[in-house]
Amino acid sequence: IYPAIDIYKSGTRKEELFVPDEEREKVVLLRRYLTSMNPMEAVDFVLDKMKGTRNNREFLISMNQ
């Protein structure tokens, strides 16, 4: 991912103002899941899941699979 980001620190406050509840819940679950991995594993996991999706909504839906 360019530019490089720290996935563990990439959250924002007040996201409830601009992210629908259903999506925000999935993001929270994704963050919790990623914390169980080392940073490289987490990046690889996210990139792999992103490859098959066209947008954020599809990406979050793919988290159920």
C-alpha cells in the first residue's frame, strides 16, 4: 500500500458521523481481527481481500466470507 500506513493507528474518531452503522461494525471487527496478526500479515490479508472487490462496500461484505 502506498503511501505506507500503520493499520493499527489508521482509525479516526467520530467515524460514526460519516460511516453507516452496519459498515462501522464490520470495520471494528476487521480491526480486532487484524490486531491478532503481525503488521505484515495484516497488510497481506487486507490486500488479498481487496483484490477481489471494486469498492469499500464490497470489501466489507467480503469479510463475511
